[in-house]
Amino acid sequence: MARWLALARTGQTTDIEQLIAGNPELIATADVNGCTALHLAAGNGHEKVVALLLVPELLNRVDGLRWTAMNYAARKW
């Protein structure tokens, strides 16, 4: 899981596409702080990865700070 989240954090679009094609459940996994790959990609400005990870069930998912991916994206800008 750590590799998956690192790929999202660093914007590795091709690797993300390949991993979710083989294991779509990865999209909902989170780190110890409750951050999903969507939180990490949004917080680091990786728009293409965010587009791959946008699924309805994650739009309002909060992490340990009660932040959504939108909060992280807004903080980036």
C-alpha cells in the first residue's frame, strides 16, 4: 500500500492506471492518517491522477484532520 500512495503523491499516472486496472479496491485504501491516494494527489497538484481517482464514494471522505481531498487541493493553490 505504501507504494500505491507514494505513486499518487508523486503523480505517477501510468503506474496508477495499471494498478487500479488490476486492483480497483486500491482507490479506497488510506494511510495511517486516513489520507487516500486522492487526498495525496490533490494535495500535490497532480490533476491527471486526481481525475483517475475521482469516484463518488471518496468525494466526501475525510482524513484524520477531517479534511477532504478538496481541502488539500484548495490548500495547494
